[in-house]
Amino acid sequence: MNNPINIMASIPVVILAGGQGTRLRTVISNKPKILAPIGGVPFLYILLNWLAQEGVKDIVFSLGFGAQQVIDALEKLRGSHQLSIRYSVEPEPLGTLGGLSYTLNQFNLDECMVINGDTFVDVKLSAFIEQQRAINSFSGLVAKFVDDTSRYGRLAFKNETYVASFVEKNSDLQTSGWINAGVYYLSSQAIDLVMKNSFGSIEINFLSKYVDLLTYFKVKQGRFIDIGTPESYGQADSVLKEFIL
């Protein structure tokens, strides 16, 4: 089996951190979501520490709202880790797909992993990437099992390899199931197609469009949180306590 550290050192990770974070303004004011304090430290630091532990070496930030605040926070970390960090700043709000496209057009990446900057999922990244490469995936996502899918929407699977569809969220349907955890793999072919988009949502305008080629990697156990609402953000200290520096 390949060394998991070497696997993750060979693939850049793009962190999507350009969102407006409007739902969190009442609790974190004008900070971008990735700088929301968790247990006294910015969520950004928790993410970077976890990625470093997973063996990641190359990180590219896709920034937008509050970009300078994130850049300043990264500067404070300079020399304290072995990560190579690059970033791009979108000129205007472009959506997750548009922001990713803008970033990918700034850098020459053969393949990459993409993660949401407001989400944490405890997944063995090397196993995810190893699987994606083994099946020669066009694009793939991490599927997380949760007790209540009503906030997220659900995933339907075609077979043991491919996603069938994204089922829209239904606040009245509080049932357990599998959701899109916001961790993606993009092959060079997928990157080429992403770069042709100037605006839009990754899930709606790219993953759903090419769903017949979309593979998945299931994670049933482990910590998961999306800090995008005041309610979920209020749970972050407890959920992420073992990952707080």
C-alpha cells in the first residue's frame, strides 16, 4: 500500500473561503466564516492543523469576502508549519464554482482536492485520494452519514461506485442518511471543465451536471460540522474539542 503521507503530499488542496457568511454575521460580525473563533482559535487554524496531520503539503486558498483578514491570519502562522500556502482573491462574488474556477485559472494544477472552508469532516484523506486514483475517477466526493439530513439534502447512490443524484433538502423530512460533506476530488479533466465556468455553485452547476461521472467515498463515523449557521456554530466548541490547538 502507498504511504498515506506521500499520497497527500502529492496533491494540492484548494480551500473555498470566499463566501459572505451572512447567516453568521450576528455572532461573528464582519469576519469571514473561516476565521470564526472555535475554542479561542480561528477555525482556519483547526483546518490547517488537521490538514498538516493528514500529510497535506500544498494548500491553495480561494478567497473573496474578508480576504485580507484571512491573509493576515495566515501571515501570523508563517514559519510555524511546513505547509506551502498560496491564494487567489476573486474580484467579485462568483459563487463556489466561479470562485474555484477563478483560482484554478491562476495556478497550474494537474489534479486537486477541494474542501469547503466552513466545514470539518473527520475523514482519512489518503484513503479517499487512494480510492479516487485507483478507480481513475473523473470527480468524487466524501459522503457523510448523519442522523438528520433535513438541513443538507441527501445523496442517492447508483451503485457501489457512483452517485445517482442530489436530493434537495426538506426541512420536514428529518431522517438519517448520506450527505455531501464538502470534500471533493477533481481529476485533470474535471479541472479543465471547472475552469470554463465564471459563476455558479459547485454542487448545482458542476457536480449535478456531471453526476453520471461522480464517484463517492463513504464516512460513517467521526466528527462532522458545517459552521455556516448560528445554531451549528454554537455546537462547534463541543464537536471539535479534540481538534482545537
